[in-house]
Amino acid sequence: MQYEIVIGLEVHCQLSTESKIFASDSNQFGSEPNTNISVITLGHPGVLPKLNKKAVEYAIRMGLACGCEINRNNYFDRKNYFYPDLPKGYQVSQDKYPICKGGGVTVRLKDGKHFKERFLELHHIHLEEDAGKSVHEGESAYTRLDYNRAGTPLIEIVSEPCMKSAEEAGAYLTEIRKIVRYLDICDGNMEEGSMRADLNISIRPVGTEKLGTKVEVKNMNSIRNLQRAVEFEFKRQVRMVEAGEEIIQETRMFDADNGETYGMRVKETMNDYRYFPEPDLAPISISDEWLHAVKAQMPALPHELFRQFTQEYGILDEHAVVLTDNKDIAGYFLETAKFTQNHRAIANWLTSTIKGYLNEKNIEINELPLKPNQLAELIKLVDENKISSSTAAQKLFPLLLDNPNQTALSLAESNNLIQQSNTDTLQTLINEVLSAYPDKVKEFKSGKKGLIGMFVGEVMKKSKGTADPKLTNQLLIEALK
């Protein structure tokens, strides 16, 4: 029997607010353990929480970005369970009335030379507070508790069980990370735990509609590990079914060292959490004015920029994917496009030479010494055949980085990079090359026309890269005739 995989993801994103969701404690990563806490975070008797309005605004932003219906009347609930890193003994969350419902995310999957789009549906997005962190150090028999993270505002983005492969799950998580970064609501750093994903996975015979028993793999901390966990779980569950074993609903963990999942506990049901309305928080009403104000501040999103880059600017799909992966790089492209119409040249520079430089120096695009107008000037010099696109332009690029206050033209002139278009000068160099290679000249005349490239290369060497290659090619052909 053939089986197919069914995947749903629950993605937790810590919101980048100054303070926590129900208290004024600092919401800063990396502080000394148990310093960003208060009696409200720790749930002391008699204290009352107060909702962080900015956290609600950030949740609305995410809902709008995903095309969700925004719930105008919101309530919070208590999700009751005991775990040492949960200081109050319950988590304030949203159960029946999440702030965002429906919607979805469009992902692009490589299909040969092009990309195919797939719309992956969301079930809902809800607000909640994060728990603290259990710390296990070395061989110590003790578990230490850091409550700094407790009370950090979270949105939990819950998809429908709509993904059919590890590739789709990885693309979905990648797109979620891009969106929250574009919206400036979460830094998306999975290695720091500010974005985490729980993987829900089941299998079923191909052609059937009924879902199989769901297994949850908790706290996936990288996109690659998420895909590895999907691949392992699919094989594990198929083996179990074919061996006549029962798949139980359980929570599992992923071991990145051996690429396998292992059982942690039998999965709780919704009834086990004993949800009931949070009595210390008033309902939230989202007015038309507030919703319109949030909409007015929404930035252009990755999928919108992808269409703009490919359809309006004529950029190749693979270049548009790279450019829209980072909000600042997309912005750099748009700013450069104000100074030059050669949009493909901008994309080529950003996705190759500039991207390589950023990776080598381990810096972001906003730290690049080369400003958008300077890149446009460099492109203009190539377009006007004042410098060659290969040799001279690549020599000029580092000169501009080292001398950001000088123009591209002045640097090209002072470093002898301006293309030589004087026919008399070029003719002298061509005559020297042809005299130096009489045998090659005979071969060319006998039919080996491919040698023209060798002759052009030799002239370029003699001119130290300043010869106009097109003019050189024309003059060479005339001379060889």
C-alpha cells in the first residue's frame, strides 16, 4: 500500500514588544537569569495583569498579512497544566475566540527552472504568554529555572493539516519567518528560541480522506531539522502501520544528532487543560478606527514584492526569490531602481557580487559602504560602455567600497579602467597580437572561427582590461579579413 503524509504546523513567534504581555517587565533576550520578572509574572496572590496593547496590534498585523478575518471581540482563557517553568500553574491564552481566523500563506516551490505557487491554509492565530525556560547543564542532576521568558507575548500560528511534504513544510516555515521580519513584529531567530515550531504529522493511504492518528514533535528549532523530522516520522509511521502496530497520539522530541524522534509523553486532550475564561482580564474590542490605523501602517509583503519584481521590473524568478528573502535587500533594490532602469543588472549585482561580499564580511546590507545611487552609477558606466561589465566593473566594485566618498567615474578614470575606444590605439594593439600569433591567424583563416575569442582576450590583456570588447571584436574581424 502507498501512503501519503499530512502535516500541520503550530508556529510560536515571540513578539518584539518592549515589555511583556501582561506586565511591565522587560522583554529583552539575553539578560541574566531571573532579572526580568515581577510579582505579576510570578503570579503572586492578589496581583492583576494588564494587557499590552502593542502585542494586540502586532497580532492584527500578522492576521492582515495572512488575509485572516480579524475577530473584533477577544477574550483570554486560562490553560491549566503543571510544569516547573510555568510559574502561575496556568498559561493565559485564547481558546474559543482567537484574534485571527482563516487566511493562509503562499509559498513558492522550485519546479525546474521556475517556481510553482501553493496556498497553505491557516486555521487561526491566537495570542498567549510564553512559559519560562528549564535549563539542564552538563551532568548535573538538577534542573534550573529561568523565568525571564515567562510572560513574553506570543502569537501561535496554527495551520490546517494541508502540507504534503517536508519541502512544503520547510517553505511554509520560511515564509512565516519572512513575514514576521517584514512586519517587524518578531526577529524570527529560531536558534534563540524567539520562533519555534511544533510539528503535527500523520499518514494515510493514498486516495483516502480520513486523517490518521496525529503525532506532535515539539520545539523544532531550525527549518532543516523540521524537514529531517518529517522524513523520519513518515518512515517510522509507515513501518508501524505495515507491521500492524498502533500509532498513538503522543508528543515526541527530535534528536538532531541522530536525526530521529523519540517519545516524551502521551498527548493531552483539550479537556485535560480545563480551559475557562480568564477572570482578571477584560474583553478586548478592536474598533474600526484601530483596525484601519493598523492597515495603513502595513509594509509591502514578500509575495507582493515578488510579483512587483517579476512583473513590473522584469526580474527572473530565482533572483526575485533571493531579493525578497530579506526586507532590507528588497528595499536596497527598490532604492537603486530610482537611479537606473537596468533592473536586471541591479538584481545580478545584489544576488551575486554583493551577496557574496555580505556573506564574506558577515554583515547586513545596511552596513554596505556602497549606497544605492553609487551602484546605479556603476551600472550606468557599464551600460554606456565606459567600462567593461566583467573585468573593469569587478575591479571598480572594491574601489568604491574603500572610497565611498568618490564617484564611480572618478575612480574608474584614476585607476585606468575607462574602456579604450580609440580605434587607432586599438588597431595598434590588434596588429601586435596578430603579429605574435601568425599560426593562429592561419588557422582562423582556414575555418577555426572560434579563435576570435582568443584574439580578443589577448588584446584585453595588452590593454589591461580597458579595451572595448565589442569594438575590439569588430576591428579584429576586419583585420583578419
